[in-house]
Amino acid sequence: MSIQSARIAIVCTTFGCCLIYAGLTTSQELIPAPSQPAQPTGGAVPKGVEVLARGPVHEAFASPLTEPKQTPLIAKKPPAPIDELPPEERPEGDVVWIGGYWAWDDDRADYLWVSGCWRAKPDGKEWVPGYWREVGANYQWVGGFWTNAREARVDPITYYPEPPAPPNVAGPGDPPGADMFHVPGYWMWNGGRYVWRAGYWTRVRPGYVYVPSQYRWTPHGYVYVAGYWDYAVSRRGVLYAPVTVDVAVVGVGYRYTPYYAVRDTIVLDTLFVRPAFGAYYFGDYYGPRYVAIGFEPCVVYSRRHYEPIIVYQRWHYRDNPRWHDTQITLVVERNAGRAPVPPRTLVQQTTIIRNTTNVTNVTNVIAPTKTVVVARGEKVVPLDSTARDQVARTTAMTQQSVSAERRRTESTPMTGVLTTPRTSTLNLTPTPTVGSSGVAKTPSIGNPMITTKDPAKTGPTINPKGPSTGPSIGSPPMRDGGRVIPKDRPIDTKRPDDKKKK
């Protein structure tokens, strides 16, 4: 029996009894108050709170590669942000705590809380949190992104004109080696216009996922995010289950502590992309209803687009050439109602376990932090109340400062269409990491592998002292559609105002 077949058998056994169950405010400023009542410890869930076994993936934990477009407008105002306290345990190593935010839930026609997450930051990157903005009578989510950071500071943010749609180029063809993958091309601002920089083949770096160069939409212009190596999903930290919170029941002073983490295997096996929101989702979003509102399984999405996580998973299961096809078959069966689907809430998951005779074979969707971390061969580090309060305050102040600076910049009225880049005066402070002592550490930023001068103009370059396993970005040969081309020759050009001239 193949590894993947065994996995499917376990999934089916686990959920065999399961039926298919038919913001932040615009200011986003909140500093935790230790005097507020905290959530009961030990996983007890208070009345007014429901722990979900599906929902959005925190965008700092993982964000898909999608076209940079405006997100949908929501007619309902997000609630005031929840006062969130970091969990009592964290994964070993240097990590940061990145707070949660409100996200729109179509099924409930209301907001749910995307819990904060422990995150090992990608080398040379700093998280810029998203925020909700008011647009007339509606509200719109402006997503966060990883930006360049070095020497204990964050680089200024540059906003670019809208990039053109990707050109229609031939597919890359078969990889030249079993350990190689094709990085897609991207638009590069050069000489007052966009030129297309072709894709290329590079080698897999075990334990790391390559996130290619891309642009992220903001109301002030498009932010260029240079390509970078991120950790594989199982090495990124801990993703926590989203929750719904009824403030009228828990009280205004309720202080939420995430407890139930999402298993890495569940994230990978039930991962969806929702391009309109530029977000990943995990769990049961199977069936015609979710297809109609824009949910697409990652394994299906990857047949037409570069999907970083799936690219790495295909290499991970390289000894099983049918892994991808098997995953797609499972999606088809779940969509048709012929295969069991995961539970949607903690209550449903608990009910399944109680009704399952052989509990030892049950793989939960969500579980306590220690259970999830130990299952992947790592250890957890306990945090006392003093350390948790310090992390909460430090993180909140840092992220509030970043968010406030960003809102001020991106709310500045613009006249006409942006035709030239503009660099912001954002004063961004790096988020302190939590080290072995359990307290926040002074940021030490530096990327031994990738450095950039003007990334959207010249493209990333490799530090000669860095590992040789990284992508040879900007170095020949590069391939477009399987053809070797000169490294700086654009295959297509288009000025930002071409559409107006037509």
C-alpha cells in the first residue's frame, strides 16, 4: 500500500461516521489588559465561543499566489478586535506571535476570528499586518504581506502602478531533473514601465518552499514582494483554529487564548484557495455551494497556476508518482458526497471520537498545541503568565504601530491613476521574537541568502556567501516555456497607461 493510499484509508476511517453538514475595526488598535478575565485553561471552551475545525488560514502563516485584485466589499462592519493572549505553550526555537483578525464567513453571514499564530519568520522578512478599511457604507479587507527587513529595520514600502496581466507563454515542459521545479515569471518595473522577466528552473531546497515574486493590492497602489524561501508548512510554527465569539455572552472584557491547533497534515490534505480574498482555507469546503462562491482545492488550482505548497508536496511524494492524481480523486469523491469529509467544529470532532470504537486510529483535525507539535517530532516550551503578558503587549504595540502607519499612508487621497512608483515613509518596527527564555528578544534581522537593492527594478540577487542550493535568480540560464533566453531580455512590455490609450 502506498503512503498516500494509507493516508486516505486513515482519513476515511477517521471520518467514517461523519456526515456532510449542510475586524478588526478600521483602527485595529488594542493593547491587552492583564486585568481582564481570561479564557479557562486546559482547553475548556466558555459559553459564547465556538471552536471551528475549518476556516481561513492566518495569512501570515500562509498566503496563496493569486492575481493582485481588490477584495470584495462587505456590507457589515467588523466588530472591535478581540483581546488575545498567546497560548501557554509555543514551539521550540525563535518564533514570533502574530495576532489574529476578523474574517468574513459566508455561511454565517457574519465575522469569525482568525486566531493568532506562532510563526518562524522567513529569513530577511518582516510581517506587515492587514486591516479593514471603510469604503462608503461597506468594509474591505486589505491583506498583509511579508516585506524585506535587514539590520534591525524594515525597508520602506514602495507602491507601484497596476501590473498587467501575465502574458500567454508556453508551459515550461518537463523538469530537467527530478529535484527541480519551475519558478514563474513576473512583471518588473524598469525604465518607467513594466517588462516581463521570464521564469526559470531551479532546485528544490528540502524543508523550504519557494514563494515567487508577486504583487499585492492595496488602495494606495501595488506592493512588490520579492521572491523568497519560506519554511515548509510543518516548520512554520503553529496554526490555531478559528473561533466564533458572541460578545454579548462572554462579556466585553473577555480575553481569548487560542488552545486548539490545526494539524499540519490536515492543512495540507484539505487546503483550498479563494482567489477573490487572496487567502487559503482548510477543512470542509467541499461541494457545489463552495465551488460557486470561489473555493478551489489547492491540488486542482495547481494544475493551472504555480502553487508553492503543492509544488513542494509533489517533490515530497516524488516516490509516489500518482500522489497528485490521488489527491484530486479524493477531492472529486468528497465534492460528490461519496467520501467522508472532516468535521467542521470541535463539537462535531468530539462527537465522532466518542462514537468511534477504535479511538487510537482517530486523527483529529484540531488538537492541543503539545499534541500537534510532538506529532511532528518537536518539543513545546511552556510560557508563564508574565511571559505571555509581555509577548502580548509587545506584539500588540508593534503590530498596532505598523498597522496605523500603513493606514495613514494608504488612506492618502490619490489624484488620477498611479503611473509612477511612490515610496512610503512607513516607520515599521520589526516584531520581537520569543526565544528560549520565553520573553521577547530584540530583533536581529538579516538574510544570509538573499539581498536586494531595488527588487522591483533589478530583481533579487544571491549573496555569494549564502547557500548554493537557493535559486539562481537573475543568473543565466533562465527558461521561458522551456526555452533558454538571455537573462535580461523582456519577452513582452506594457506601460501602465496602455489600456487608456486603447
